[in-house]
Amino acid sequence: MSERKLRIAIAVTSAIGIAISAYLTYIHYAEISPICTVGGSCEKVQSSSYAMVIGLPVAVVGLGGDILILLSALLRTQIARYAGFMLALIGFGFTIYLTYLELFVIHAICQWCVAHAVVITALLVLTAIRFFKEPQA
Amino acid sequence: MASRAKEKAKLRQERERREREHATTQTKKRKMAILAGSVAVAAAVVFVLIGISQGVFKEGRGVEALKGIPQKDGFLGKQMAPVTVVEFADLQCPVCADFTINSFPDIAESYIKSGKVKMELVLLGFLGPDSITAAKAALAAQKQGFAWDFVELFYQDQGAENSGYVTDDFLEGIVEDVPGLDQDRWQNDRDDTAFDAQMSTYNARSKKEGVDGTPSFLFIGPGGKKELLTGVISPGQFGDAVDKVSSK
């Protein structure tokens, strides 16, 4: 895949992540329940004590990360390639922790969180290919 | 001559091939080192984030039952919660401490975190001067959005009524255990003269609502229906009262 195609793929995928995180941020501050097809599980996860990190809702932290990955895709420097990869790696690591909490601590699965986990996994693969691929002359 | 030139060309090609292989190996090694370093850094960042979110790096005890619940102006819970429960309490009151330590965690989990109920704290000072000193210290914490944390921790360390235990050292020991509270700001706010008026307002409000003991809980439903309960109430009694004021 060419550098251009990779950048487009990262930008589109991170935009999907931004949409999910922005929705979860909105429902947090609007104090409403998320649209959830699995009876009430999303609300259980969102209202749990684990839905906050460094004093912020997890959705806000995710939104920040997604925006930064999108910005990294807009830049063509090697630093931007590495920053995008690192952000996706950190996001992926934290997603593993959050998924563990959902499965074994909160005992509820939020479909929005699962959707974002898929997005961040895809971003990790794309940013890794972009960073480790030999730049084409 | 021709064979020597061929030999030279062959040697050059061989040298170039070895150089290419070496460069490729070096590049692979460099990439692996970057990958390993990146994974290590990312893992460290994730562990720090997890540590922060679980309160590992926070100073003080903190209050588990309050984790993740918003607080503002003495209110605990989501502002749009349909039922409001006003808790009238005196920080020196042992029954108030009993309720907070034994019943409150389940109530917070079942009713407040779920957004069904928001609670409002109204501090009274009818047991003695120490109650007023403690209440003002709690109001100073409330200015930073930590009233409920302060009250919870105060109850955990509560001493005998009017034994003089509510000293500056005692109160400072409480706020030291409230994660995120700015202690210098709290110290300055303690002298806020507006707290006298606020305590008078709280007192007048308790009289208006017919409160004759602490803790008392005034349940206010979405339609304005009210129910007043006094004493230690169980999560079950709390839920029954919520249902009662929520019914039409």
C-alpha cells in the first residue's frame, strides 16, 4: 500500500474513532444513556467508576488520542509516522485493559467500546505499516 | 585482460551484495529495536494511566463509593436525575456516620451512579460548636467539588461528640486524604464569611421541612412529591422511598 493510501486509510479510520468517542463524550456530559442494543450494558459501563481516567471521562481521552492520530496522518514527516504509531500503540494497550475490565470486573460489554477497540486495532496495524515501511523515493 | 576485468566485476558485485545484505540486516535490527522500545514505552504509559485511574498514585485514602460520580455545589450525582434526596446531617452525629459507612456505598452504586437519584448535602450544626467548625471545613471542600469526599472521610475518623477533637490538625488530616483537593485553597476558603449565612440558610431549611433529627432524608420526586425519613435507613428503605415519590 502506498504512503498516500495509508495516510487516507488512517485518516478515515481515525475519523470513525473520533465519531465514536465524540458520541460517548456527548452522552457523558449530556447525562443521557447511550443507544445500546444489548440491554443496558453500555450505561453500566459508562456509569462505572472505571469510566474516568486522569480525572477525565475515558471517552474524552480517546477522543484526544483519535484526533492526534488523525493529525499525524495529515503530516508527511517521519516524526508524524512515529507519533501516529506510538499513539495507536498506547491506545491499543489501554483498550486491552478496558476490555479486560468490561469482561471480568464490570461484567458488561458496551458495543461502542467494542467498536472503538476494533478501530484502534485497525489504526495500530495501519500506523505500524506506515512507520516501518521503507519510504518510497 | 578480459578475464581480470571479469574477475574484478565479479568481486565488486559480490562486495556490493554483501554490503546490501549488511545494510538490510542493520535496518531490520534497527526496526526491531525501535519496535521493542516503542512497545516498552507504550506499556509504561498504559501502566501509568491504569495506575492513575485506579488511584495508585493518588495521595490519601480517597472514597471508593464516590469514584466516577460527579459533584457540584453540594449535589452528588447526575444533575438530570429525576429524584433528589436531601440529606440533613451533622458531622458530629454518630448515626449519620453509621448511615454513610454502612448504607451509603450500596445506595451510591444502585441509585446515584445509575442516574436515578442525585443527593444534596445540607450540613447542620445543632450538636455543638465543633459541628459548625466541621461543617464550614466541609463547605470549603465543597467549593472545590469535594464536599462528599470530605464528609465520608470525616465520618471514618469521627470522635466523641463535643470532645474537642475537631481541631485544625484533625481537619487538615482529613483534607490530606481527599485526592485532588487543593489544600492551600481549602485553608483560605475556610475563613469565608459567606459560610455563616449558608449555615443559617441550611438551618432554616431544615426547620421548614420539619427535620427534627439527623440524619434526615427528604426525598423529592419528579412531580414534587415528598417523603421525609429520619435515622439510619437501609438501601431497601431508600429504594422504597424513591419509588414512592416517583409514583404518580
